[in-house]
Amino acid sequence: MNSANDSLPMVATLSDVIIQRLEHTVPMQQQVVSAEDRILLEEMQTSLISVILAIVQRFEAEIKPQADRIMSVLLQVLTTLGAKSSVPDVIFATVGAIASALEDDFIKYMESFSPFLYNALGNQEEPALCSMAIGLVSDIARALNEKVQPYCDTFMNLLLKTLQTSTNQLKPAILETFGDIAQAIGTNFDTYLAVVGQVLQQASSVTTSSDLPYDMVDYIVSLREGIMDAWGGILLSYKGTPSITQLQPFIESIFQLLHIISQESNRSEGLMRSAMGVIGDLADAFPNGELAAYFRNDWVTSLVRETRTTRQYSERTIETARWTREQVKRQINMGAGMA
């Protein structure tokens, strides 16, 4: 919704009308007598919530005065929906937008909303909804930061369970979400570090070969990007704290995966940017040259140079690689000073 700023009052009035119409659909659920009735009602609810989503995205933090009313009606709709409904998808997208807009003020809705999120995270019979729920955990973690802590045990248990039993398509996003949770709660991630570290090591052992179908190769690239995003979030949460030493048992396996990535041609820009972030953060997190022996490997310098000089990559990726180059240089020089 690309409304100019001078039309915001009109959009605010429109949002009142849309919210009111959505509120009127809640009792209509009691009047549904056929499958056709249900389809028509859910199509109407989806359309109305889609408009609310666009309004939230446009208003961002300015949506706060209407947030209580929006969350109230979304929770009412969730309560009345039957199984296999498509409406929760757009509700979850809207809740994610509200969380991003309100940041840590979103905490007041968590007690009433979290049961719906938990159910969706554990609902592998509806992979699209489960996928939305995984992304929403990331949105909420980024919005609430350390305030998300009371919900993390349940989030982590459900995510780990889904990781073990789900189809491949959900696994990269789950790994990325581990990194978002780590960034949100900092070194309180200690509770989960051993298990998550082991999971990331196991995921790193999945390898490509020349006879794999394209979709499997794409999955492995996505999985590796998820692994790098997870380590990136964990490194950021531990960097600059005494707890950084707890990551040392995992350093070798991280470099092993980076080495494998450096040798393979199947790589996405997202994977390369995440890999650059991890290399740079590792160098920055151990600033006294403790990891210099790893960084002196020629393949590290080559991988950074290749990423930095690939013209097809975005400025963001190239800038990350430039920053990484400086971190690697400093690590090697510090290591030389220690030798």
C-alpha cells in the first residue's frame, strides 16, 4: 500500500472500517451450514485481513493505537476457525508485521497468542502453516529480544522436534530461526547450545554429488545457508562475552563446512554472504589471533576474494566480504605476533 503521508488519516479511517467488517465475520462462523458457506466466509476474512496487513506494513510503529483491536479480532478469528483453513496463513503474516512494528511492546499479546503459534509449529500435516509459524518465531524473537526468553523452551522443543520429523523443506528455516533466537536472548542461549551445536554439525555432514537431482542440490545449498545463519546469530550473541569460549568445540566443524563450500560450484549469493559473516565474526570474536591457524589456509583468502570480486553480487554481499577481509587480515597478523 503506497499511500502518501498526507493520505494517512484516510487510511486510518479505512482501517477502522475494515477491522469492523472483520469483527462482524466472527459470529457468522456460527451460521455456516455448508462447505460452500465456509469457503465464502474464509475468502472474505482472508481479503479483509490482507488489507489490514497492508495497512500495518504502511503505518509500522504508528499502528500502535489500533494494535489492541487488531490483535483482539485476529485472536477471535483464530479461535473460531476449523482445521485445514487457509486463513491462519494471512493472520500469522499480519501478527509478524505487528510484532515488527511494535517491537518489545508486542510482549503483551504473547500469552494469548502463543498457544496458536505452538499448535502451528507442531502441525506438520499443514506444512505451509508450519513454515509460516517458523518464520513468525523469528519475527517475534527479533521484535522482543530478551523478553522472548520465557517462551524459548517451548519454541526450541517444538523446533527441534519438527527438525527431526519434518520434510526437508522446513529444515533450513528452522536452523536460521535458532540463530534469531540466539541473537534475541544472548548468552542465555547456553541452555540450548550443546544440542543446537550438535544438530548443526550433523546437518553439515550432508554432502552433494554429481548425480544428485537439482532439487536435492538446491536443498543442500539452502541447508548450508541455514547452518551459516544459525552460527552467525550464535556468534553475534556470544561475541565480546566471556562465554565465547563455549563455541570452541564447534570451530573445527564450522571451518570444515566453509572449506567444503569453497570447493563446490553450487553456491547461492545468500550462502556466500552468510559464510562471509561467519568468517568475519569468528575472526572478530577471537581477536587475539587464537584462530590464526585456520585463517592462514589459502582457501579462506580465496573464498573471501572470490565473493568480494563477483560482480553479480549485491553491494551488501560485497561490503560484507570487504569487512571480512579486514577481520581475517587482523586475525592472521595477531596470530603472527603470538607466534
